[in-house]
Amino acid sequence: MNGYVGIDVSKERLDVLLLHEANRVGQHFTNTATGFDKLDGWLKRRFKPDQVHICLEATGPYGEAVADYLFAQGYTVSVVNPARIKGYAESQMQRNKTDKLDAALIADFCRTQHPAAWTPAPPQIRQLQQLVRHLDDLTQMRQQAKNRLGLPGQRQPVTDHLRAQITFLDQQIRETKQAITDLLNHYPDLKRQKDLLLSIPGLGELTIGKLIAECRDLRAFRDVRQLVAFAGLNPRQHVSGSSIHWKPSISRTGSASLRAALYMPALTAMRFNPVLRAFADRLRARGVTGKALVVAVMRKLLHLVFGVLKSGQPFDPNWATAS
């Protein structure tokens, strides 16, 4: 590569820095289709697309459009977990934080770390991601309205409006859940994954939809440890010398949405999944309780998910116990 580009993405703006040997050139563009065209022209005046490696943080919907656009133009694009960029900033002892400095840091990360190339999700996965995010938004809005309705002293017409809003949101939530189910059933590969995962007690269609939306293709992970790390459920230890031994915790450097999607299914699985119920009982006997217990079950649940999809066989408690 001749050039390395870092893009700091915000809702309305793209701060861009291009590294080429000892030269640094910065510019900013609007986070719109017009801005993407201008960014493309700015880069092509300097290099061919196959000579440029572009890196940006995974910022959800704000960065997806520009990543899609640049990939379509033939650039090598990497979409990186923000935790990796944060760790790199700490290793470089960067103390100040501005959009321009962040773009420079991302470009330097791209130059030195050579992150893996990214490819866009298939259209059906993008649609599933949008439906899952929309459902989360609707659920949050419903909870906010319900909380306001429960405040003391609320009077008409506010209470009437809040009840009407909750009724409307309930209808939209039902329709969105049905749309997720219809989408999973419409595409043969998604339906096959859904049917396999439904064989695991504790998983329902909505959780499965969220798993697939977040991971795109769970079978693409090299091993289960990679999947666990992607979810941020891998344990993190802090031991230094003979005197500092912090209690192990999870890394939290992966997908917060995926962890949230696994929380309630883990609670259900501890009651109704024979393998995970026995696993939880063993942990309780060793003194593990509370959140640590739930996290361990979430991690074990991912092991079952990975095993079922990799093998292509429905959940078998005898096989799962033996493994």
C-alpha cells in the first residue's frame, strides 16, 4: 500500500487523514453521499484505489454508508472495534482527543497494525440488523413512556397520550417481531440456522435474530474462543508481581449488543436447558453466584451455539455434556 487513511466518523462529518511515507494530509467531508463523492475524488487525485488502505472505527449506522461506498469504489477498507483503537492510543501515550487527532491515530493504526479487510454484510443481514435495531428502539421508547405513566401526579391529557403511545408502540413491536420471523424464514440459509439454534433450550427466534444480525455468520469464526472474544465475554485477568491480583472479569471489548441479547436467554437456560442447568449447579457449588454465574452461562451458551452451527446438527444434551 502507498497510502493509509484514517477516518473519524461522526453523525454529520468525516475527518480524514492520509498518511504517505512522511507526509500527512488532512481534510474533512460531510457524512453524506455528496461528501463520499468528494472524498473519493480527493483520494483518487493522489492514488489508485488498490494503493490505499482505509480504516475507520465500527460506529454502527454512522459509518456503514461510507464504508459501503468506499468498498464499492475498490478501496481496501477495515472497520475496527473502537476498543482496539483506544488501546492503541494508550500504547502511543496519546492524551489529547480531537476529531483530527483521532483520524491521525486511526491512520497510524492502519499503517502499523494492518487490520483485516472488511466486506459488507449481505442485503438480508443488513435488513435483519435494521429490524433488530428498530425493535430495540421501539422497546426503549415503550419503557420510557411506561415510566412516565407511572410518575405520581400525572394527569389527563398526558396520561391519555401516554397510554395511546404505548398501545401504538405495542402494535409496532408486534409487527417488527413478525418481520424478523418472516425474514429468517424467507432465506433458506437463515432458516436452517434458525431451526438448528431453536433446538437449544433457552434460545428463541428474537435472540437468534439478534445473534445472526450481530455476528453476520457465526460459522465464519475460526473457533469458539474467537466468537467469545467477539462478544466481549472472554475473561480478563490483572496480575502483577506477587501483590496485585485483581478479581477476573470479562474484557467487554466486544459487542455490547450481543452480550445484552444473551443475558435473558442465559437466565432461561439455567432453568430449562439440562446442560446449562447442570453447569450452573457446578459453579454454584464452587461458590460462583450472581452476575459472575450469569456471565459464565452466557459464555457456555455461545459454546453450544457455535457447536450446533459448526456441526450442522441439532442440540444433543448427551453430546454437549460429553464435549
